[in-house]
Amino acid sequence: MERGAMLAVCVLCWSCGVCVVTAIQRAEMFPYGTLSGDLVLAEGDDETSKVLSLPKPLYFYDSQFSQLYVATNGIVSAQDLPMEKQYVDDGFPTDFPVVAPFLADIDTSGGQGQIYYRRVSGKVKGTVTVGSTPVELNNIDLHAYIVVGDGRAYTAISEVPEPVGWALMPLAPIGELFGWLFALELPNSQAGFKITGAEFTRRADVVFYPGNQRLTIIQTGRGLDDHNHLTVDTVLSGQVPFMPPGAEVVMDPFKEIYQYYPSVATSTSVREFSVVSAERGSESFSFQLKQNITYRDCRHDNRATAAETLQITMERVFVMYVKEERILRYAITNKISPVGVEPTGPELVNPCYAGNHDCDTTAQCIPLEGQAFQCQCATGYKGDGRNCYDVDECAESLTSCGAHAQCVNLPGSHRCQCQSGYEFGFDGRTCVGDLLLYRVIYVTEPDGHQYIDECSTSPCHISARCINGLGSFQCQCQPGFYGDGFYCSQQQGHVQTTSPEGYPIVGAYVPQCDANGQYIPLQCHGSTGHCWCVDSRGEERPGTRTPPGSSPPVGPTQRPDSACERWRANLMEYYGGKPEPQQYMPQCDPDGQFSPVQCYGETTYCWCVDQDGREVSGTRSHDVVKPACLPSVAPPTVRPLPRPNVTPPPNTDITLLYAQGQKIGALPLNGTRLDATRSKTLLTLHGSIVVGLAYDCKENRVYWTDLSARTINRASMAPGAEPEILINTNLVSPEGLAVDVKRRLMFWVDSNPDVIETANLDGSGRRTLFDADLVNPRAIIVVSSTGTLYWTDWNREAPKIESSTVDGQNRKVVVSDGIGLPNALTYDSSAGLVCWADAGTKRLECVSPDGSGRRVIHPSLNYPFSMVYYRDHFYYTDWRRDGVIAVSKDKQFTDEYLPEQRSHLYGIAIATTHCLSGEICVKQS
């Protein structure tokens, strides 16, 4: 090859490797600007928007915010921002609450650019005429939540005024859109979102019969926002029939056929529904629905054309209007399939959601496409997910135990145990001399006399020196610092505030002090007129500065710094004011108390603490998710709340009661079937964590334990009844609860001091039955006919089920082999068997009271927590499904109820209008 040709080839190769980089084009961005409803920030280098008032407070941990500000430099704050020089060049976190979605030093002066901002969420607006009364809906919020593994769609519309709230209950088609978009797909079908994407328009025309009222629903999908949330606007216009206040709407399952054409899907159907009210009883109505969903086809989609018709099956249709909260809710379970195709086998739910996977009990089930899933061992365990084994962090040197500490291995974790004479410091890791019992060091003088060296305990601030004396000591701040020796801060440069003649200099700020030389909480600038609040060190409290002429801020009541705040200030000083991301800084709440979760800086190494900041054993976590730490006291009430009154479901003979966080729910039975349509919230208990439940059929009362308030309570089931506290002393972690209807006694377990106690039903006559050989007691039941107690203990090393007489005699172990986590316990009165549900073995088993005749009722449960028996059926609360599951004695799942609120359910009990023959004794938590 000639030299020239070779050169040409090399130049060609070099030129082919050149890359072109371009900026993001305007067309590639989300729609923005004034035409998209954006507001424009004023031009400048350091501008802040006018205050944006939030219709509802924004909650962040223990704080709440009702307003926001947008700043030029790409940050949002809950208070008016300081000058940019105070945060642009400094590291985070800042001294004021801030979110930095696009932190940059920007100057838009002189037309160099513009900054747009808006409040984004799905909105509902329009005019709806209820009967003959028009009601205006002005941009109220709509939120939808979809459980894609089940095809369940939950829709909530807030701030709906009462007349239209009741009337819109039959309009489940508002929420059906989300069910169609994200329905559970059976073979050879596609959910709507895969066809339309995030941009579409749906028009639905509804005609009600017999009144011939007409309503139009227009829902516009405007794409995904920057959080990948689908934004849908809804416009309602027309007339709907009047619904009596307090009425319930019942809608049966139904099927609808969708016709698909290029860029449009259509359907037509007639729906029937019932309205049940106290005034009119049960009435039947119907409406006709015609709808078109238009969208843009993907011109680059080369896949085969979707089926021309698909069928969507809608089940478990639940509608409710909550007058007190002005919220309208719809919940629907949706499955989509070819027309005429019905599932021939079990519902095609991913095993992770159904709970029938084979992952180890210490592994997480991760759902994949279709029926596939993956098992991943939890932190602190290793293995293939099907079989996980504990990691011995102590033997493998994976601990962070410091000097004077011993590592103790635990299942899935470890803990550091201080040697005798030492205890954990506030970092939860370093063992120091006992903070409560000071080390006593005797110093011997030449004359043989001895005295105590108090300085050996390092009682002074890190920037102070300790001077020991006979019978006492002194703390003195080091040169360059000032304070009382227990707290020292660095001296600031002197600021001249007076003239040589002694008069205040105009423009200078003169601190105001009280007679004791302490800062007055309210400080004002004598020249400018600005006022603000300060803490005990004279530092301005963020967000309190007011301009001249306005009312001065109201300063908080002064209190001494708490232990958490003192320790935090001490460490901040020690770190030079800028701790490293991995260094520990105590986290304090606004009241100065230790936050329940403490972490090393910005790391994921976290643990739980008690109210004194001491680590709770066995809570250390290295996972991304922080440990679920319970606060020592209930959170403060944020806003006035209505009094907690009992609201039982009407016309029910047999009702299941279940505990779910701050409420007790009521689920009526129709025979042995769960009647979800009549389910209600029996009692709302703000600030509580209800765990154990029991029912007294003689006096129609419900009893419960409150883990947050540390109380045992009761209330009559009569409408409007209020709770009554029975016991509120010497309880730490009350869980299981049982009522002996015959002897008028109650029994409960407390899993922290590990005791079983009893008292009369009014709380009197309290006494301890057992306080030994208990590790993790949970469930307890009483059989009145035989005077026998049964309880479970899920001690991981030796779980067991025990029994005794109601007066604490004849204690014995009933079952101890082949059990793992026996959470739930009940009594089969028809067969005289003790039955339990095990979250470890996944089995429901029964045994005779003497331990003989053991048999498996069901071999593959999900995650049972509590259980009750009624008419050949077991009803249990399940933590994997977050619902109530019904299992018949013939080993078949017969029913389930999934409350709209998706959170763990705890205790369960059965309430009756009269005591059942042979079952008067069976009340369980």
C-alpha cells in the first residue's frame, strides 16, 4: 500500500471516532412555562418567591410545614431564605429547612433567563348539580394508588363537600380508569397503560336511571412528572341523583368489554347498584356508561396489533365517603383478559404477593416478571435465599465494638456488650466508665491521707480543664473560650456598639439582656426595627425574623438545653463545627428529646434508642432501610381531633373486630363469609397502637391493649360510646389480651418485663401470675368452661405453647417441638382443641389440651399474627397480605378481606349480639 493511501485510511479512522455532544433540547423537556400553568420567579441574583401557602400541612418526621418559598438558586425552603452567601458555598446540612432539587449559583438579571415553578398533583374540578343544587369543585386533589401484583386500584378525592360527596359514591368509573390502566394481566392481554402510555384523554358519559340525570367525566393524562408519577386531571360536569347522608352504596362485581381501534378504546355498559340508608332502606338504581379513551399510537411500534376486544373483570368494588375528613374513596380489583376467558386455576398472583413462595423465613421475596421471583437473604444472613444461615459477625470480625466491649452474636445481627464497670456512651458504640455511678479514684498524699479525684470521671466540657480539690472540683474554660466550664464556646471578635461618649452607635445591634446577664428571648435592632427570637446562647432562631412595623415574633418558652442538645453541642464543638459524614451527631427532636432512630452521620448504620438516648439491644441495622424504632411517647396531636366515639356497623349479629394501628375495625360476617361491603371503622384512637383485642359478650364491650399509651382500655359497643382506661401503670409492652366472661376476669401478657398478669374487668384486683421462664410472650386465650389459660412464647431459641389454671396453678408445656413463631392462638370449642398459627413454619395446627392428637389443619399460611375460631372456620390477621384471611377446617382458603388502609393488622376477636353456646369462653388477641 502506498504511503498516501495509508495516510488517508488513518485519517478516515480518526474522523469516524469523533463524538458530538449536544445539550438537552427544549422539545425533550417536560412541558413548562406560563401556558402550562407555571409561575415565574422575579429576575435577579438572589430572589425568593412570595410565600406559597399549602392547603394541607406537609409533614416531615416530627415537623410540619404550612408554607414554602422558592429561591433563585434552585432550592425550596419552608421559611424565608437567608442571603445566598450563607448556603451556596457551604456544605449541607444547612441551618434552615431546605430541599435542593437543583442547587446552583444562578443569576437571571438582565433577561439572562427565567425560573418557573408550579404545584403539581392530579386535580378534580367542575360543577356538579346534586338534585337541584349546583356544587362547584375547585381544583381539589385526586390521588390513586395501585397494587400492580393484585390489580387493586385505590382512588381518593379530598376536600369534597358533603352534599356532592354522598352523591358521587356511585361514580366508581372515576376510579375505574386507573384499574383499566394497571389491571392484572391474564395471558394474551395488555393493561391499558401499555397501550396508551401516560398521555391520553378519556370521556365518559353517565346517565342515571330512573331519574335520567346526566354527567360527563373528562380525564386527561398529562404524562409523568419528574418523580415518574402519572398526572391526571379530572373535570366533572352535569347532574347526579341525591343520596341520603350516611347512605352506603353497594356495587356487585361486573365485566366490561373494551373495543380497541387505532388510537382509541371504547366501551358501553349498564351498571346496577344498591343504596342502603336508614331512612329508605335498600333501593336499586342503575346507570349507563359510554366512554372513549383516545391516545397517540407509537409510530415506531412494530409489534403485532393488540386484540380488537378485551374484557376487564372488576371485583371487590368498594366506595365510601368519610364526612369528617371530606374524602371520597374508591377501591376496585381489576383483571384483564381476552373476551370469554376466565381463570381456570388459582388467581395468577406473583408468589411474593400471594405468600406461597419458598423463600426462607429470614429472606425477602422479590417479585419479578409474571410468576417469577427471587429470594434474597436479609442483612445478617447468608445463603441462596431458600436457605439462609446466620452470619456470626463476632467470629468473622464484622463488628465495630470498641475498647472495653465484648461482641455477642445474635440471629441476623450482633450487639456490643460493655465489660463490668462500663456502659455505652452517647455514640452507642464506645464503652466508657459508668455514667450513673462515677468511678471513684483515691489519690494518696505523702502523709498517707487519701482523697477522691473527681476529675477522673472527666466531668467538664472538652474545651475546659478540671481542677480537683479537697471534697470538690472546678471546671474552667480554656483561654479563648467562655462559659461555666460544663459548656464552653469560642469567643467571638469584639464588636463596638457604643461611641466614646457611651451612646449606642446608630446602625449597630445592641443585644438585650436580663438582670442575670442572660439573653432576652426577643431581640430587636434599634435602628432597622427588625425583631427575632434567640436561644440561650443569643443565636437567632431560624424563621422568627419579622420586618419593621409588623407584630414581633412570639418566642418559645425558654427551657434549659436537654441532654441530647448538650451532647450535640459538645460534639459539634469537638468536630470543629463541621462533622464528617460518617461521624455521629445525636439527633434531637424539636422538644430536645432523643429521636427514636440514631445514625452515624449520613451512613445507613442506625439503631434505636430509649428516651435517655441509650441503645435498645438488638436494633442495630446496616441496611438502607432504617430500623423501625418505636418512640417512647405518643406523638403530639397536630390538630384538633373529634372525640373517639364507637360507630358499630348496623344490623349485624356476628362481627369480627380487628386492630390496625390507630383504629379498631369491624368486619361483619354473613354466615361464615366476610361481608366487606358493611365493614366500618368501629373506633379511631389517635396516637395509639392497638395490639390485643378481646370481647365481653355479656356486657357487649370491647377490650384492647395500647402499645403506645401503655394502657389497657375498654368501650361499650353501643353507638357513641367513649373509651375507658382501665390500667395505665406498670405496663411496658402489653400485647395479647383475653377475657374470662364467666369469672369476669381479664388476662394479658407484657413482652418487655416478660410477665403474665390478671385483673377484674374494671381493672381492680391486679396481680402477676407468672414472671419467670418467659422470653417473648405474645398470644393468650382463656377457656372459661375448664378454667384454663393458654399462651404462646416465640422465644427464638425455644418457642413453646403453655397452659395453666386461671389462678396460675398447674403450669405445663403443651407444645415445644416443631414450632417457630407461634403468633396466633385460639380454641376450637366444637372439637375441644387448642389451635395456633405459626409465622415460622407457615402452618395452622391443632392439639388436644394434654398435648396429644396433634394435626395440621393447613400447611402453607402467609404470615399470621392473630386468630379466632367460629363455626368450623379460622379467621386470622396476616402481615403479608395486610388483611383478614378465612380458612375452613377442610384446609381450603375461603375468603379474604383487605382493608383500604394498607398497614399491618394486629389482634382479632369475634363480637356477638348474644353469648354463643359453648363459645362463651373464647376471646383471643
